Amino acid sequence: MVWFCLSGICLWNAKTIAEGQAARAAPVEAGAGVFAANARVLRLEIEIAASHLEALRKDPRKYVPATVREGDLVFTRVGIHLKGAAGSFRQVDDKPALTLSFGRFDSDQRFHGLRKIHLNNSVQDPSYSTENICGGMFRAAGVPAPRVTNARVWLNGRDLGFYVLVEGTTRDFLAGYFKRTNGNLYDGGFLKDVTDALEKESGNNNNERSDLKGLAAAAQEPDPLKRWERLNKVLDLDRFISFMAMEVLVWDWDGYAMNRNNYRIYHDPSNDKMVFLSHGMDQMFWEANGPIRPHFAGLVANAVIQVPEGGRRYRRRLAELFQDVYRLEVLTNRVDQLHARNRPAVLESGPDAVKDYDNAVAQVRDRIVQRWIGVKNQLDADRAALKFSDEFR
């Protein structure tokens, strides 16, 4: 009997230890609750001292300390600076877009497990939804993209209104897609290509940017067959072709492929290849009949599409992603879900604000449908042309 009890204790202890090890082996993903499909709209109260506000007026890109309150949670010495490019930048006394780095001055501080978040003022997307919708589409296509939710924001008691909250592209973000996170991460900047001196956001390598230069050199190889071979050595071609196809499907005219804008590049040390990341998707679905093989201004995109094998793989992948990812019922349902969740929070800013919001959501929903029709018509015509060509060979 004693032996039986002792055995039971041993078995119970072993089970408990195993469960504890399993729990440690599978930690809760950072930000899981914030970015869950049914997550609530966050309410963030930001406080910045007068002297630091003045510093932001003089140098908007330089971090200053702030206090951030979210419900009962209080985060002190949060690094904050203004963000945004030509179309979205606003001064701190207006409705600024903001970057909040919770670990900037306190390396251990996290916001629901997140080191950094961005608060986008969404002045170019009054539906506050396309970053969320398109980010999900890119991830479904196998292309890394930050997670997105929404927030109401106050600055020193001033109601700034409704915002799009975006996950920062930190090493924690990279860990969700790559085995190693110590590679170079580059910010594409404003209308810059891989031949430019892109800003390095993170990485342990020196500043020679040999990885970026290698990609540019491969893309500039004049011989198509050699170019394809060289690109395959330095670029994750599968992911890049998916990246190109997705930008075209959602008509991201201000992305990398068509405009050399709004992108990141990560050098994955595990396979020594470059990976393009989506970014800044707030002007989407605008052209219902935008061509499925547009002019590609991005050097790497143009280099890929001009190689016959690249063109074939692009056409095939675009058709696959249209069927598997551009699923009209799923996307329009997602628009409706976001609208239902966000509307009460927008209404807090008054009837005019919610009227504008309702109209903007309806327009985005319609643009998604019209772009789907436009792409389908072009794909059908493309298939018919290929069939006709095959018949008369």
C-alpha cells in the first residue's frame, strides 16, 4: 500500500513536471490578446512633459520619455517619437502618428509582451481597416507582415481620436517568421530602392551592407539566365514572388513593386537570403482594373519579371493567391467585423465622425469587391489568350 501511494506521488510529480516543462516550452505569444480577432479597441492615455513636447516640435524623430496608461496598467519612461512620411506626417499639436518603444529607456518593459508599437493616424485610410485586412492577406500568402488592431488615443488629455495600432518590426516580430533574428533589417524609406543606402534598423553585422549590395548587383545582372541564378542565391524568390503578387492583387500602388516605397528587407542568416516585408498598407484596392502585370518600378521586381521563368512563376502564383487568399466572402466579412467592433469607439468622437467612418468602411468594402472583379476578368482573359495560343501552335 505504501509502495502504491509512493508510486502515485511519483507519477503525479512526473506528470506535474512534464506539464510545467510543456508550459515553459510553449509560452503565450507576445501581443496575442491585443491582436486577437475578437480583441477590444484599446484606450491609450499618453502623457508627455511640456519640455519634451517642445523637443518633439523641434526634432519630431528623436525619442523623448512619456507615460502611457492602458486601463489599470501604467508604463513609465516609454520612448516616443513622431512618425509618418509625406502623406501621413502630422505635427505633435495636430493628430500625430507615433512610435512607442516600451523598452527604449527600460530594456525590460513590455506592452502586453511587445517591445514596440506604432500608432498610425490613418489619415489616408479613414476606414482604419486596410492595414489589418491586407496584413492578414500577406501573412496567409506566406509573406511576413505586422499584426494590427485599433485604439482610441489621448495626449495630455487631448482626444486625438481613433488610430490604427501596428506591431513594431522588432526581433520579437522577426522570431515569428525566422529561426534567427540577428540578421540586418533595412527600412526602405521614402521612394528608395536597394541601390540606395537604406537605413539599418537592427542587425549584428557591420555597416558595409554587403548583403544589400549583393542583392542590387544580382538584380542589375544584364544576362537574364545569369541574373536568375544570382537572384536565387541572395533572394528568397518564393516569398518575393508572393510579395509581388500580393501587392498587385490588393493594388498597393505605393508599395515596393510599383513605387519603391513602404517596405522592409530582412537578411535571413539561416539561409543567407533577403526577404521583403510588407509595410504601410493604407492606400489599397484603389484601382479596380489596375493591370495584373503593371509597370514594376522596383529594381528587384522588374529584374524578376523580365526573366521568362520569373514571369511564369509570377503569373502562376498570382492566380493561386487570388483563389486561395483573395476570398471575397472572408474579406468582406472581416470588414463587417471590424466595423461592428470599431464603430462604438468612433462614435465617441461625435455623429459627424461616425458618419464619415461608416462611409469610408462602405467604400473600402466596395473597392475590395470591385478589385476582385477586375482581377478575375483579367485572369479569365489571360487564360483564354493562353488557350487560344496553344490551339494554334
